Amino acid sequence: MQSSRGLGGVEDQRHLGHLDDGRQRSRWSLHGLERLRGACGVLVIPANIEHSLTDCIDSGGRCGRCRGVRLPPANADEPACEVLPMTAKMTQEPSVDSALPALLREQASKQPAAAALLAPGRPPLTYADLWGQVQYIAGALRAQGVTSSTRVAVVLPNGPEMAATFLGVAACAVCAPLNPAYQAAELRFYLEDTRAEFVIVGKGECGPVLAVARDMNLGVLEIDADPSLPAGRFSIGGWSRDGAGDPSFSEARDPALILHTSGTTARPKIVPLSHANLVASARNIARNLALRPADRCMNVMPLFHIHGLVGALLASVAGGSSIVCSPGFDDRAFFDWVAHFEPSWYTAVPTIHQSVVAQGARYRQVAPAHRFRFVRSSSSALPPKTFDSLQALTGVPVIEAFGMTEASHEMASNPLSGPRKAGSVGVPTGAEIALMDESGRLLAAGATGEIVIRGPGVTAGYENNTAANAKAFCDGWFRTGDQGRFDDEGYLYISGRLKEIVNRGGEKISPREVDEALLEHPDVLQAVAFAVPHPTLGEDLAAAVVLRDGARSGEFELRSFLFARLAGFKVPSSIAFVDAIPKGATGKIQRTSLHEKLGHLLGRAFVAPGTDVERSLDLIFREVLGCAPVGRDDNFFSLGGDSLKGTQVMARIASEHGVEIAVPKLFSHPTIGMLAIEVEAAKAAADDWTHELAAEIDQMTDEEVARLLAQEEAVTPWSPR
């Protein structure tokens, strides 16, 4: 049998279904089948069951049971061809080339002098140097006693050091990247749950991770990066390049990455992904996007998330292309980076795309000659309006994809060459996709059901969680928890989630984790967090709270309490205070319907801004959000705000009031009334500092003032504007 890679070169493709006895199962990738349709016009619709087409052909020439492919016979005397299931070689043993070290070695051999990692203000790191850095990291870890099964947590900010560290750790051990914004309690939980033995941090790290790691008696390795060196080149643990041990690497079946995925329980589940999982997904994405050495990705996604790790970093490596490792998305710097690095694509969540569209006028001002080859979107649904606006702004294809951690990111995608449908996540890519009912029965064409998947990128199962695996896997299929349907052309549409997880602009939140944090407050008797619709995030997080008798804590106090215990994106934007939390007939809390029952309590009676600062903030909120007049108690996030719009608000405050306030302050002070207090306090502090400085100058002699001015002039020479 021909391989899927050879489909395009078969002379008479109508005979592919019966190249042998007409009954032997043939395994083709979706990519190959798409090429087949382009060549001879046969229908390619997700085929998820292996059986003979002769058993279930409908009048339209499609498989009525599994919606597979009917290859028309060459003549009337020949039997119909069988279904070619899209199994993506899932039954084959992973090869040596299915490990990350082989992928990196391959690119270093093919194009040693080509740029691999880039970053603002840094020289590029070539593929040869990247492979050398990975070998150095592996050698240093081996010298510390790290084996292929050792869990190594990485707590670093976005950038080239994080990218190179992930590649180096995953190549020889099990990498557990963690969000550097986690608070101490969260870090302790994740470090304990992953059974990490070492933690890698940046030199000079002053966050809670050091105290937690030392309290847990974990090994701490610092990386020391010289900004003058190429992006991603650094020393680790004090080891010199000559002093590090001899590197040895993991194999394809070994776990390379473990991530936590939030669910409807308070305890997030551990998803182990092997080298074979990651490489299969990375090569699949690179193939679907036709990535080549001339391409360059502008990464703005966090590298502790599967989207950034696989959808941007590993896909770029698989394509032999370069990747710009930014410190994270910044709407004020994004187009400057685009003008400087000239990327051919970027991938992001919808909220980032929405910010790019909002700042679109700057695009042609800053980079008038630049042109992307395509733009990719994943991790949450891209609103059709944003899809259209982004495509109009860039003038290139916008590729929406469907991904999740358990699938090593991508499962489906709109094609780069072919119809792209707004509102659809496209066709299966590198994985089989079917629809299943609650009993585990695969559904026929036209039905709506739970989306289930299987393929080489899918995890073998959650770690140490028999109950979750029993629920998630059914006859070899993984239940995604998402509900969807296929249209007549095989495009997948997601109609809703079956789980209670809150998807806040691509950040997945376990609401029960928020419940438990709220219940730690002494004034809280009952608490439940739930999703509410949001115009840009898709969903926002709210909570309902029953206070203990006599307690007087308000929304500000409870949200401040949560900010000290949870990452900012997990803190509810609004809290409703109720006498009792609504329950269903069985006495269970129906979390998914709470926004309908309690939504009216999340609003506030309109109170007009009363001070000059409040009126100024009202105008800023209205212009940034495009909304009606804002009351002093109206919540910024409930009005449609998000972290990106929050950045714009703080920039306006700095411009109009002359004070710098950090964006996270908006999460804890989301109303005009609260924020005005912060602005006035910052202005008062600035005035106090000015008065103190003036008083000090008044005490100085003329000679001392002249000497001070001369010193200042020497440090910062004056120049006319």
C-alpha cells in the first residue's frame, strides 16, 4: 500500500481503495485524503469507524454510518471501494524520529546557521546553537542526577530563556512548566501534585517560588542569561559548558511534558504527554500550515500553556522556521515587533486578535510594507465578527483551530488552502473525530453529540486518576467534554461545553477551586463560582456568596482576599450576595444555570460619578469600552473589559493624570469609585514627593544646587526637542 505521503503521486487514485483484495484496511492521514479530494473530487468527511463501505453506502455515495469516503469504481463492473479511515497511523509504534531531541538534531543538521530563536533586543540563536544549548542543559541536569523520569518544574517568564529551557528539560526529563503568576499556595499544590524534584528559576528570582521550593526541600537551579548573548543562550545551575555532564536523551515513548488541566472538580487533572504525542502534533501543525524555513512566528502566547508550547514553539521547530520569543502580548509593542522582525504568522487567543483589530490603524502606520502569510486562532471560539475584521485588516487567511491539552493541542483546523468557515473549527487534522452520545454510541451523520477523538497526539490517560480515565475514555475514544456537529462538508462546529469549566478568554478555570478559596474567608458560609457571558472573553467569572450571620464583608474585601491566594485570572469579576444559593430538584447546585438565576444581582444601581477624577475615568471607560455612561459602582469587566482593554485604560490614566498604576490594580479595583481612590492616592504621593524634594533643595546652597545640576547633566545630557 502507498503511504499517505504518496497520495499526490498516484496516477489513478480511483483504485486506491482496492489496491489489494478490496477488503484490507488502509490507513491514511486526513492530510492525504484532503489532497485526494483536491485531485479527483471524492468526498472526504470524517471517517471514524473501520468497516467496509459496501455495508452502508447511502444514495449520495457516502457512508451512512460513519460518513466516510466512497471512492467511485473505475467502471461499472468493479466493486465499490472501501472506506479509508483517518487513523493517522495511530497503531504504529513511535519511531526514533518521534522524540524531541531527534527533531532538534534534524533541524541543526539541515540548516545549522538558520535562526531558531529571536527576541527583542537580542542577537538570534541559530539551530546549531539551539541544539548545543539543549545538549548543555541535558548535561547539566544529568550532572545533578536528573533522569528521564525526573520531574523538573520550570517557573520563568515568557521569552527565549523559557523556550530554550523547555526544550532542554523536555529532551532529557519530564518538564512541568508553571505560571509564574501563581501565589504560594498554588505553587505548593502544583509542585506537590507533579512530584517535582527540581525547580528552575531565573537568577535573582524574588517571588514566592523560592520560599515554597526550599520549604519543600526541592533542588533549585538558577539560569543566568547575559542579554548580550544570543536569545536563549544561558548558563544553568552554575555549570560551565565544559563542566556539565554528558547528555543523554529521552525516547519517543517517554513522557516529555506534564500539564494540569482544570475540570469540574476542585483538583485539576495531570495530563502527561510523551515525546511521540508532542512531535506528532507539532509535525501535523507544521504540515497543515505548510511551515518552511522562510517562515517566522511571532509568539505572544504563554509558554506554560499547550498553545504556546506546541502551536507556536514546537510547530515552528518542526517546520524548520524561526520564532520570536516575546515577553507576552503587549498591544503597544506588538506592531513595533512586527515591523522589526517581519513575522509571517502569529497564533493567539481571540481576545488578543480583538486587540490587534482595535489597534489596526497602527499596523499600516508602523509596518506599511509588512504582510503576514496567515494568522492562526485557537484555545477558544473566535467570534465571526472578529474573524472577518482580522481577515480584512491583514488581507490573509485567518485559520481557526480546535485544540486541547489532552490532544497535544490541535485536533481540527480550517485549511490553509481551501474553504475557511467563520464559526467553525474546521476539519479533523492529525486526529480522528467522531460524535458520541451519553451511552458511548457513535452517532450518525447530522447528529449533535459530544466530540470524541483518538490519534497519535492524544494522551494515554490522566496520571493517577482511574476515575477520570474511566469517564474520559470510551472504546479507545477520548471524550472532550465539548458538544458539536459536522456540516455536510465535514466542518466541525462546537455548540457548547458539557463540562462546567469556565473558559475566560482561553484561560481555563476550575470554578470549584474558586469556591474553596472563597470558603477560606471567615465571613463566608457558602460560595459558588460560575460562568457569565462576556462580549470579548466569551465567558467571565462571577460568584454567589452567602455570608455568615453578622458578617459585613463586601465585594472589595472578598476579591482582595482572593487576589492573595489565586492568580488574577481566577478571581471573579463580580460577586453577588444572596440569602441562599439556588439548587435543583435533587438538591444539587446547577452551576451552569446560575448566570440566568442570579445575573440580575450582578448589576448595580446607577450612581453618577461625583468627583473630577471619577468623571475623567467615566470618559476613559466609555471611550475604551465603547459603552454608555458608566456609574461609579459599575464593574469594568462586567461592562466588557478585559486585561488588554485594561492596559489601554491605564495608559490613558498615565497620560491624563500623570501617574502610573499597574494593570493588575484594575482587577482588584474594577469600578470607577475604587479606581478613583487609587488615582488620587497616587497623585497625592507624587505631590508629597515633589514637596519633599523642593524642601531639600531649599536647604541647599547655590553651589550645591549648581553641582547637583551639573551631575545630572553629565548623566542625562540635555538636548532640544
